[in-house]
Amino acid sequence: MKKLPLLLNVLLFSTTAVIAEVKLPSVLSDNMVLQQNTDVAVWGTADPDEEIVVKPSWTDKEIRVRAAHDGKWKTSIKTPKASEGHSISINEKSITNILIGEVWLCSGQSNMDFKLAKDPAAKWQKGIFTQEEELKDTDYPSIRLFKIPQKLSPEKELDDCEGEWVIADAKTAGDFSAVGFLFGRNIYKEIKQPVGLIQASWGSTHAESWTKRDVIENDTVYNSVLEQQAKEMTEYPSAQAEYKVKLAAYEAAVKEAEQRGEKTQMKKPSGPKNPNNVKTASTLWNAMIHPVVPYTVKGAIWYQGESNSIRHFTYTRVMNNMIESWRTEFNNPKMPFYFVQIAPHYKQPAEIREAQLMTFQQIKYTGMAVITDAGDSTDIHPRNKVIPAERLSRWALKNEYGRKVEACGPVYKSMKVKGDKAILSFDYTAKGLKADGGELKGFEVAGDDGVFYPALAKIDGKRVIVYSDKVNSPTDVRYGWGKFFRVNLYNEAGLPASPFRTGK
């Protein structure tokens, strides 16, 4: 065989070297669902200045874009109405089995992370009450699930995450968020269009963990969080060194005891908590939300708050900041954000539910699912996930899909006093108010001395009259004000009233 000229060899080698494969983020992959009737983002990396040609199957139009000097590229494509059987080619790559429909982000802490099926590897994941029944209703080729693996990134925003789009069935849905899947299934059954669900959740996490770092650094409400983290970072090296000394002493004691044929009485020391953990500000935003931020979603559902209850007095502002920053980053200032109010529990103070109520009242395009009837006094993970999913889906069906359903239970509006009676008015009364199961309960009333007494309450049309023979001139009323309680004020649509106090 003749040898090729040296110059030709060089040219061939150089040409081969500069042809790099276009790389796509994992969320842009087979089986995905794209948001219908809008411009959706498509992005990835390639060689600097390389031309990227994007060809959706539903149009003859090609979109061309060049990678920037850092190799990153991004463009958008217009999607049609809800439909199936699509594909997209991007240079040499092809994404297949694409659906066009409705995409929702499902995020929060452990109650959003709680799986549809029991997880033997996690004792707290006991499975929902109706697990057997729900798992029989999971085969939906038009529902697709993308679960973001749990990962920390305390320092920088990540551009990609692991994960894959899967088709809903008993196995994939069983491993997915119960609230997320049941919400999506409710939507699908009603609108009969493809639904894509992206899960980003992790137990014991603060809302600050899910918030962009720029937001954290530019609001004094986060000062105590940042100061605590700085303190932990400073103290960690010495704590780790001290632990190593104690561990070495323990191991030596164990060895000496074994030589005597005995067991040491010394307790094995515990290592210090790594300051970079799930509670670190922005770490989950960086690792689990930012990688999918360009992906176009219809809206978000959220189930979190338990870990913020100790800082309930800042939670409304923290949530407002997080919601507005998500809307900015997802380039959707009206992005729907529907969340679950924390259920009654012996460790959850009334003020955390009040803070969530205030978020609902203060920020537009939000909705709150009240679950006072689905709590567990001792289990922070109530196993009834059907109720929160159903109430979240009511908000979406009403506001995004035009269904004529009630989405909200009674919310306290105003109080006037007539003699020894407090007369309360409410928003979201639907066709009226009702007590579920006997007389109204959960109301308390106070006079000028600020002492609250259990009160009698009765429904008068769309109002509630509250009184006690121990209070002659009411000044304040509260309802469901405590950690764990039983209350029963509903509207005629069967939705419970949010706990409240009038004096705030």
C-alpha cells in the first residue's frame, strides 16, 4: 500500500480531530414531553463555532445556531398542539418517541419525595394508604417521568444532571413521587393530553437550598442562614481533627479489649456533620434545578415547609423570593406555582401554615392545597397522598385548563363584632359553608386580655358566628391554631378551610 503524502495525513487527522459530537443534556432525550403551543428551549454543547442544525419532525423548518466560544449553544423551536410520535434531529443525534403536551415540575422535600410504592430501603417510605389500588392504574404511555437524582453542588450551578425520561408503568410510577404522579394522572385523565413530570426533591431540605445563590446573597433575610453555614465551615476542620483523635483512641481501646477477650465500654465517636449538606443554601438549586432550567414547563407543584418551621417568621419572604426567582430563570413571570400547606403534626407550629397562607395571599399565580384532614399526629410523612395530589390538580385544572371546578377552601377575610359574638366572613365559600361531621370545632375566641377560650361556632350562610360565655367582647378569633388538631369547616365543594388567626 502506498503511503499518503505527509500533508494529506495531517489534513485528514486535523479534520477528524475537530469534528466533535454534539452533546445534549439528559433531559433532552428519548421519550420526553415538550410543552405544547409555545417556544421551547433546546440546548447543549459542541465545538466552538460549530454549526448546529435542529430539525423537528413536525415542521419542514430547520433551525441553525452556532456554538459560542465556550462550546455552549441554545435555541428555541415552536411546538404544535398536543400530539404524539415526534422526533428531533440535532446534527448527528436523534431524539425519538417525543410527545407534545403539558410539562410540570414537582419539587420539595420528603413529602414530595415520598414514593407511590413502598421502598424497603427507606423505612419512612411506607407506601401510600391506597398503594395497591393506585399501582393497578399506572400504565399510561402518554405520561412520561423524569426523576433527577439527588446531588449536592454547594459552589456552582451545574449544566446537566443524570436521569432519563421513562414511560409510566407500575415500576416507574412506583419509584416516582406519589404526589407528583397522582397529580399528573389527574391532569391526564381530565384533559386527555400527554403529561410530562420532572421530579426534583430531597427530604429534610430548606427552601433556601432550592434558591439561587444571587437571591440568597442579596437579601438580609438569609443572613442567619449564611452566618450559621460560615460558622460550620470554620469549625469543621478542627472538629474533624478532634474526631480522628477520638476515633483512634476508640479503635485502640477496642484492640486492647479484644486482646483481653473483652468488649470495650467506650462508645464509638460520631463524626462531625459535613457543612456541605442538603441544608446548604443554593446547593440543590445548583445541582437539581439549574440543570433543567432551560426546559420549558407549564408550572410547578411544591410540597415543603417542615424543615423551615423553626424559621417560620421568614418563610413567607423566603418563599416569595424563591418563586419569583424560579419564574425569572424559567423565563415565565406568570408560571403557576401550586403548593401544599403543611399538615397538622405534633412538631409543626401553627405559624408555618400561616406563613404559607400569606404566600398564597401575597403572590399571584399561586394556589395552596389545604390538607388539615390528611395529617398524622406522629408521622411527618402522612401516607394519604391522594388528597394533596387531588387538591393540587384542582388548581391546575381550574386555572390552566379551564375546568369549572372549585380549587380553594374557605380563607378568612374579615371579622366584625356584634355584642358578645364575632362574625367571620370568608373568601372561597363556593355555594356556602358546611361542617363536616357534626358541630363546628377548632375555633377559639379571646377578649382584651388576650386569653383564648374554646368557642362555639355556627354557620350562618357564608359566615361563621363565634362566641364563648367566657368572653363578653371578642377581639380575636383563631381556628386550627396549634400543632396537631381536628377541624371541620369546609365549603360546599368539600374543600377545607385554612387555619388562621384574626389578630395577625
